[in-house]
Amino acid sequence: MTVSAPTSVATDAAGDVLRPHAEHVFADELKALAAADDRPRPARWKLSPWAVSTYLLGGTLPDGTLITPKYVGPRRLVEVAVSTLATDRALLLLGVPGTAKTWVSEHLAAAVSGDSTLLVQGTAGTPEEAVRYGWNYAQLLAQGPGLAALVPSPVMRGMAEGMTVRVEELTRIPSDVQDALITVLSEKTLPVPELGEEVQAVRGFNLIATANDRDRGVNELSSALRRRFSTVVLPLPATPEAEVDIVSRRVAQIGRTLDLPAVPEGMAEIRRVVTVFRELRDGVTTDGRTKLKSPSGTLSTAEAISVVTGGLALAAHFGDGVLRPGDVAAGVLGAVVRDPTSDRVIWQEYVETVVRERDGWKDFYRACREAAG
């Protein structure tokens, strides 16, 4: 059974795209890696497993081309994820919110298949058609069941074309829809009983799913489905320096798209935001002297990126273009105080006992007091 891909919509100018796909943003790096890659490649892979890992982790090619790191974390985790995709076993990226699960899955698909757009976005309302297939009801009524009326899901297309498929927020998908993946992952086939046919996966097909630890119990994975995955747990950045590096890199990428000021002008504030988030997240100050209460939110690296990006926008449009304490204080407050009762008390205690007494943080203390009203 042949499944045809839908016609894509062309954009007039790549520069107008607010959030280009990874394969477009890093096309030059992928091309350079492909040219330098002389290692064996699994069927239908654009790069070898070694080159995919280099794309994710960064490095310098023999011709001097610099490959920027897309993920800052344990090398072994990336190698395990890539080697899993080289088998017929699906990959589950697990971790707390903000540990770059979506980011890693997108870049893995871009490097392996050259296309990260075969995506099923998991929500409480995700229907079974998003995993299996749907129908063009106008053609169905006019002509009856047939290939022309079939609307393939990203999963069906990935199976037919030997591509990598992404399923985001797997544990948010209803359990009965999740279980539609069992036959796909175990038998590598997707039956279409209405037509008396099936789509069989060709070599190169695999699936990357993401789920976060905070969602346990929303729609828990069945043991039958979990057995079909190899799980890689992505941790939070191990050191402050690593987290600062991740935040500054990602903010710089977003800033270029939005024409925001350069990140180096605001490195002091990036370090401050990361320090605040890590201390409240860990429940202790950096020097280990003061124990703290942790708020209800995750205070993830992704949230730090959002706070700094918002601060840069404030600095660009309502300041002198330099990121300052007043530009990030309100964003930090919004990230910390999710529960208006308990979190506000925790934040006020932190501001008065830690921020107020810390050398070089007086401007930030005043900005926090002003933001809190």
C-alpha cells in the first residue's frame, strides 16, 4: 500500500519564519557532516550514528567546520539514544519539564531523517486518527472508501517512507489512543481494515516519544506499551556553568530571530536568573549555608530561557538595549509564584534572606520589591 505525502506550503522567505525547523536552521552543518561522514549509515539515514551524535553534541570536522552543540549534557545519553534509533526499538525521552526533550527529539529527527516535521502533538484531545489515519469525508461520501479518501497520519507516513516520527507529550494522550501504537511498534504494521490492506514499516522507520516526570498519573503508559520503548532520562544541567551556557546559546538563537540585543550584554543577568532558579529548585543556596523552601513550579532551564528572552524584549523596546535587573525581575517573579499563596511566601523569604544580603545584588533586590508591588 502506497501512502502519499501531503503537499507542503512554501514560504516566500525563510527569514520570515518565526520558528524554522532544525533541518533548515542548521542545514549547513548537516551538509558538512554528510560530506565528511565516511562511516556506515543505517538504511535511509542521512548520517551515520557517529555523525548524528556529533551534530547533537558539537565538535570540529577535519576540514575545520565547527559543529555547534545542540544539547549540553552527558555524552553517553546521546549515544544511547542514537544507537536505540539504529535498532527497531522506539525511544522514549523522559525527564522533568524543561530538560530539552522536545529539542533533542527534533534534532535527532533532523539529523537521522532530514525531516523533523512528522509530529504527533499529544494532548488530552488527541484522537486515534492522529496516530493511525483519518478520512477525507467529502471524497469518502462521493467515491466510497479508497486510497484517495485516506488521510495518513505522521506515523503512517513515517512507516511507509522509512522516516523518524516524533510523539510529543505521550502521557497526555488518552490511554486508548496510546495503545494504537502497540501494533505499530511490535508488529511494525498498521492495518487499514476498511480497505482490507495494511502499511508495513520499511527500514529507517522509528519513533521518538517524549514524556515528563510531572505527568505521571495523567495517562500512565501501559506496561505493554512501555516495553516497546527504550527509555533515556534527560537530567537537569549538572552545573551552573552548563546551565548558563545552555540559556545563553538558546536565547541568542531566539534573539536573532526576533532582532533582540546580543546576549553578551546581559550575561550577568543570565547568571543571576540561573542562580535564583537553581537555588530555589535545589532548596539550598549556592554556598550551602542557607536552606530554602522550594516553590511548586519546576523552575526549569526552559523557563529561564523564557525569562531572559522576555527581559531582552523589555530592554530593547523600553530600555537602552542592555539587559538589567529590572528587565528580568518580573519574569522571575512570574516563574516562581505559581501558587499565589504558598509560592509568594517562599519568594518573599528568599528575597529578604538571600537576595537582600548578597553582594552586588542590590539593584536586583530593589527590582524584585518593585515587581512584587
